[in-house]
Amino acid sequence: MRVVIWHGYLLSGTGSNEYTRALARTMAGRGHEVVVLSQDPDPAAYDLGGARALRPPLPGRLPVFVLDRYPGAESALLPEMPRAEVEAFVAAQAAAIRELGPTDLLVANHALLGGPVGRASGMPYVVKVHGSELEFAIRGDPELCRWARQSLDPALGVLVGSAHIGRVVTELVGLGPERMTVITPGVDVDHMAPIPRDRALAGLLAEARADPPGGGERDPDPGNAGRLAAFLADPARPTVAYVGKLSEEKGVHLLLDALADLDAPAGLDARAVVVGFGPARAQLEEQAARLGVDALFTGPLQHRHLRHLWPLADVSVVPSVFPEAFGMVAAEAASTGCPPLVARHSGLAEVAAGLEGFLPAHLHLLTFTRGDSADLRRALGGILGLGAADRAALSAGVRAAVESLWSWQGVADRILEVGRTGPHAPAAPISPRPRRPGGPARPRRRAGR
């Protein structure tokens, strides 16, 4: 098939960006002709498996859900932009798609503005809803809710990463569950695989030494190789990992609070590796120092680093207080054999439920109450305090779950199947919770997509 993937943002750094890159690589690797349209200034820097990558020109500002920096583009909040300016953006993107010629399937990311771009292109299209557009732009804005619905109705199918996201789509725009197909994001189970500790540490340090000089917000910190070597030198010391955006809604402050008091009740001298970029980094570093938490902040790392970092960690915590579409970072950690510990809500709870289906009952230890640092502390103590046999069983169980449930090959094939035959029955019930049109007011927008 000839497939075009439209994504209005970059190709690394956030969930939808990573999703786009992995999907392109997988589809191209399975023999399809794939073209990716994004706003990444250097798509050649990524392994897209042979897919072509283009950057369509912008007629003006780049519409975003939350403000961030985009090289070569001025961004503006979608709900605050004049409709004429947004429609000019949509028209330009649709024209770029049509210039590519006939396409068997267009995969358009985000209900807005992927839905309008898909509709305007005139090509057969499916829309992948990621969640950020729902909570940061569409929620609380009746006009955007109507536009999203008008753009989703003509699509061959609407793809949602979890039953939670399907319910939110129904709540906000009124689209029925029968129009949606739950297809979770995928994991590269060959790349993200268990590795013995000595090889993992050597691999992590080698990747850090290979980092190009940068120093920007989206670059790994300079000197990471030496810092990581010293920080992870003691193999007997428990290691907690966090990978994600450093912003208030991601809940990293809760993890630091939990670690500050972990030693006394659990008898554990845990250290934390905090991976990511975002507006809260300085505040979080100050919090860790004030609380006496032994934490190493690395800046953002790529999958080539993470495939070695996670096997060195005893647990990877996802403490988000904000609804998550799926929780890809938890599934990727699990693929390496590192058990994830997630806040019990939205798509994160669905990931935990999938993993725990492969574990004995006494190892159902993978969730804690959202926003509750005391419960996070309790859950951390439960995992870090396991004996060697239970730790091995937990690691093997979460790895087996990912292999069975979430391979990228299956994800790509299911998306193409929806494009050929239309929406399928969702894998999990999507039962809407009625709310007023548009839902409650959207949350305050912060830097970072």
C-alpha cells in the first residue's frame, strides 16, 4: 500500500512524535511505500526504515495545544488563533498531501488538526486521536468540538489508544463507540529487550559518549557518560527511573516526595535517574536537593539510551496526575523487563491491567493512587523490597505481557486493516459518561506538548 502519515509536529521528544516515527518505520519495514509529513527540521536524523520524510511549508504560525519551541516556526495556541489562520494552515497541509499524488491511506494524527487536514486532502483517511488535543484544546471549546466531529465523521475510522480515550472522544464530540477502534501504541520488542546489567551499563555509557555536542533543552546533558558511570557504580543499590516530560502534570514532584521518606520505612537506599526536559526541571532539581533525594537529571534521552537504562532500573515510575492516552513509557520499560509503577487512572490503568494479567496475584504491585505520594511510597517499597525470585518473576512476567499484547507489527497491520475495511469492535468497552457539550473547562496549558 501507499501510505502517507501526517503529523503536525516533530519526530521525537513526546508520545505522538515517537508514535509517528515508529509507525512509519514499521510500515516501511513491512514493504509499504510510506511518506511522512511533519514539522521536524531534520527528519534525516531518524531511522524511518526507508520511509520518505518531508516538511511542508507553513503559511503562518504553527497551531499547538500547549506552547513550546519549534525550530524554524512560531507556535500559537490553537484555541486562541483566528479560525481563518487555522484554516489556512489546514489548506496548506492538505495541498502538500495532494501534491504527493494518489494515496491508498492517509493516517492523520490528532482529531484536531489531523481530522480537518485529512478531510481537506480528499484522500481516504483514518484519524489517530492521541489525547493531548482532547484535554488541552477541544475540551471546553464547543466550536472546536463541532469542528472535530465534522472532521471525524467522514474518516474511514477513528483510532484511539485506549478505551479511556474512546470515552473522552464520545464525551466531548459525541462520536459513537462503533466508529472507533482501540489500537494501543506499539513497542519494538526486539529493540526494547532485557539485557544483563554489565552489558546494559556498558551500552548506556557508549551511547552517552556518542551524544553530539548540544546543550539545548531537547539535548542530553553534556557529560552524561561520566555522570551516569559514577551514579550507577554500585550494582546493589536500588535504582528508580522516571522518563517523561518535566512538567507539573507529569507528577515528578510526587516521586521525589515519595523517595525522600522511602529509606526509613522500607530500609532502602534508593537513587533516581530522572530523564526528560520541560519547564519544571529547575524546580524539581531544587526539590530533590532540598529533600535530600539522590537524583541524577540527565536531560532527554533517546530510545538508543533507554534500551540500556531501563534494564539497570528496579522500577520505572509513571506518576502522572493528568489523563494519559495509553502510557507508552510504561509498556516500553516493561518490554526490557523493568516493572513499571503507574498512577491508577486513564490509559495507565489499562496498561497495568494488561501487564498484571500475566502475573500471579501476589505480584499485582504496579499501581498507586493518583496524586498520593504516600501511596506511591508504599508501592515503591513493595516492589523494591521483593526477594530475588519474585523480582525475576515480575520482570519475566511484564516482558511476556508486552510481547503478547503490544508489538508494533500488530499495530501497523491493524491500522491498515481499518483503512481497508472500516472500524472494528473496540478491544475494550467504550461506555460514555454523559457531560455537558464540550465537557468541563480545559486545564491550564503549560509549556511542552
